[in-house]
Amino acid sequence: MKVLLLKEPRESASGPDPYIKELAACGLSATLIPVLSFKFVSLNVLSEKLFLPEKHGGLIFTSPRAVEAVKMCIESSARREEWTATKDKWNTKPVYVVGKATASLVEALGLTACGEQTGTADVLSRLIIERENPAILPLLFPCGSLKREVLPTALRQNEIPLETLTVYQTAEHPDLEKNITHYFNNQGMPASVAFFSPSGVKFCLDTLKRLAGPRLDQIKFAAIGPTTADALEAEGLTVGCSAEKPTPQHLAKGIAQALSSTASGL
């Protein structure tokens, strides 16, 4: 059975994407099509703030792309050698993250990640509220232009100081429609389509509906987590599975079970 993954390639260039690898272990053939394109912005402002950790109470990362922006600042900065001392100062403060993928990138920068088990911004915000109080210095939150307001709103309601900084802008990948059409023309309709963000739902759904036509309801739609599942349901689609945690293992297991139940029901 074929699975279409609507996601970005993993950050590391070596070896197969872990989602493709896990699905193959379940006997499923997966193809990855990138959904989004990114443009980094305000890196000079981010760099200034990164090298002044004493002005913030900690860091928050809810996406790998925001960590990549930090990495670019460090690697392009004439003050690269200062990072060793600067990261030690950040490590006296909490560095909050969502999910293992973001945590591993944060740790590669020499920072100690906190909250990788949370999985969603909603759960992470509750952890921050439990641990912090209104007297702290603002938490620095580098983020994308399409960030959801769940975390900022929750912190604001609990008077936890927060400074957001948009460090990348998100847009539809220029070849997205062409690549999805090429997939359907060459491989046919997939048994399952997995989405990894509400943006993916927004940018891909019209093309999928056009290509699948009346057979759309034969596709098992999978979501990496509850936020993406909500976006699918808001479009009137049935979610075949939502990963218990945002990991390759949990998503592959969910898709395999959903497809197995379909096959056994035939």
C-alpha cells in the first residue's frame, strides 16, 4: 500500500527520511512531497537577542525551522566563538521545546532542552505556566509567520512575560500542485495521505480533492497530531488516525492500523 507524506524533508541530509523508514518497516511504501517554502527574516535582530541572554528568562522553540534560524545566526556571526560562553548562560535558564525533532536540534546547538515530551504548543504552554511566574524576564520565542496563537495567548492570560520574534515566513512550495499531480499520474491514488501541519491541509486539499474526485473518501487521512487533525475535520474530512505522539514510530503505527482495519473490513 502507498502512503503520501505531505511534509518537509528532515533536517539531516544523511539516510532516508525516518517517516519513510518506519512506514517501510510496516510494509508500506511512502513518498514525501514538500509542502512549504521558507524565507528567513529578522536574523540580525535575533542575533542581537541571542547574545544578550541576560535580558530574557529563557527560550521557546515550537518548530525545527526556528532552531535553524538560531543556528544560522551563530554560524554567520563574527561572534561565533562567543557562543560557547553565551550558551552556558542560556543553559542557566529554561529552553522550552515541542517534540523530539526540535529538541534534538536544540541540543545540537549545545542547549539543554526542556519539554520535548509535550508534543503540542498547548501542552507546552501548560508546562511553562506551571514552572514560571509573572516576575520572570520575558521568554524569547522565535517563530514563524503562521504560528498558532495558542501558546502566546495562554501565557498572556497567565501574565507570563513573552517576547515573540518572527524569524521565518511560510508560503506554499512553488512546485506543490505540480508534484502532487505528478504523483497521482504516475503512482495512482495513495491508500493514505499524511498531513504534518494545518498549513499543509490549507495548501494541499483542493489539489487532492480535484485529483481524487469521488474516490476521496477511500483515502485514509492521517495527522501528525491534534492540531492538524482539527484542521482536517474543519474541512469536513474524516481523520483515519492521529499520531499519539509526533514521532515517525507513532505515525507509522497509526497509519498501519488504520489501513489494516480498512482491509479487514472489506
